[in-house]
Amino acid sequence: MTQIRWGILSTGTIAKKFADTISQLTDCGDITAVASRSPETAAQFAKPYNIPRTYSNYLDLVRDPDIDVIYIATPHSFHYENAKLCLENGKNVLCEKSFTVNEAQAAALTQLAKEKQLFMMEAFWTKFLPAYQQLNKAITDGVIGEITHFRAQYGFAPTGARYVRKFDPALAGGALLDIGVYALGVAAMLLGYNPKHLYSSAMIGEYGTDKFNSIMLEYENKTTAHLITTIGTVIEQHAVIFGTKGHILLPNFSALQEFTVEKGDGTRYTVESPFEINGFEYQIRETEACLKSKKLESMLMTHQNSLAVMRLMDKARSDWGLTFPCEGLQF
């Protein structure tokens, strides 16, 4: 593949962000087609990006022979069936997070991708940000000694129809899959994907999904993490990495562009790493690099990484007794 040809499945807000990004990248491919459930919506989405083909159903999109990879931007509850449709029709996949609703769905897709010899990756864009590469170097260099604890918080308060949609159980709504995945994902990036214990609690809202959750992770080396995410209450997005020789402050940890090191001896400095565009560009480049190298998965965001985070979220929801209607899907 010399020029990657993209398809976009769904036309919501995050799909527009993706299209905005790739339209500004001179070193990446182009969007060949977009699909929505209505021809009018697809045409409206395509116009500002000069997307040449539009489809009013997803099957026509995945059967387009001129598409190399499809970006899936539907709600969580549809990720499994949408990704399965793409893979069954020979299309590589970049699927929004949370990757699926549960580990069983993620495992089924992983197996299918391997059988079809197709590339598949969860669009956990945070992991590819340059700021995290610099942060990892600082930690490896021992600027705060050994990590002892990680703390993260994130909350926002949507209104009106968006509030209802964010909690809709039919869409696998609630705070955990929507933004808890960021807190868990970053904790896993820093501390590891397989904690020894997970302890959690949640407040279940009026729609039967979690509006507030608190998760504690404990690792074999006694390192711990405390993660709080909520929808319905505004909580400044902020994280801290504590170490034996200081700590590191991470503002807007899901979209990290700078971090501040505060050492025990009073030394304090900030490392800045701003986005080129909006942060999505790095996962797009990683996807294209993998496709051109004929890799079936990214070594930065592996299938096992996605499976591990889904497993942690399954454990938390099991503790709360929270299930979603779409979990009855047969594999």
C-alpha cells in the first residue's frame, strides 16, 4: 500500500474530528467513502471534506473494493457487530474505544482478525501522544524514583438529549466505558495491564448505568492506583504520578500536551509537547505505518492491551451488577 484509502463508518462528532484530522495530514492517505444510516446525513458529512463516495448503509461501505481500512465511530454497543462486518468483508479496522462492550466480544474480534489476516486496532489515541513518550522517558530516567501510586479524576456534565444518550444502556452508556477507559488505559500504560486486584464501587443512575465510579488497582509490587470518573458532575481532568523522589502532574491526561515534574528537593519544571493538529494524527499515522508494513497489530497498542482493559472493566461492572442488553450477542 502506497496511499491508504480510508472509509468512515458513522457520522457523529468523533467521526468529524477524525475527518478533520486526516484532511489536514499531507503525509497520510485520503477518505474514500463515508457511510451513515441515511443518504442525506452521509452527503452532508462528505461535502466539507470532498469525500467522493457516500453510502446509506454499512454493508455497501465494507464491500467497496477501493477501501483499505475503516474507522468505526459508532456507539460502544455497535462496535462488535460493526467491526465483525468489516473483518468478514476483508477490511482492516481502526475501532473507537471502548473497543467493545466486554472482553468476550473483543476476544472474538481478535480471533477473527487473525483468521482473516487483517489489521485491527483500538483507537485509544491517548497512547500515541508524544507527551507520553517524553513522560515514559522521564520515568525511565528515574526523575521521581520508583512509582508508588497513580491517581486520576475526570468528570463532565452534559445536558439535554446528550445527557440521556450518555447513559442509555442500549448504547452501553455510563461513565466507565465512556471516560473510565481513559483512566484505566493510562493507569495500565504507566503501571501495567495486569493488576493483582481491582476494587470498585459505583453510583447507578436513573437510566440503570453508572454515573460515578471509583476504582482501586493494586499490583504485585504494591504499587496502587485510584481512578474516579463521572458523568453528571464536572471534575477537573487531572492525574498525578507519585514516586519515591517526587511526583508528576498530568493536566488533561487523556489529551496530554504537557506535564510538570516536582522533585523532593524542590526542583520543578514543565515539559511541553503540543499537538500538531488535535492529537488524532498520531493514531492515524500508526495505523498507516502498520498497514504499509503488513502488520496485523500495533506493537504500541496491542490486541492484548485492549483485551486487558476490557477485562478490568468487566470486573468492575460485575462488582456493580451492571450488564448491557447487547451483551447477549452470539459469537
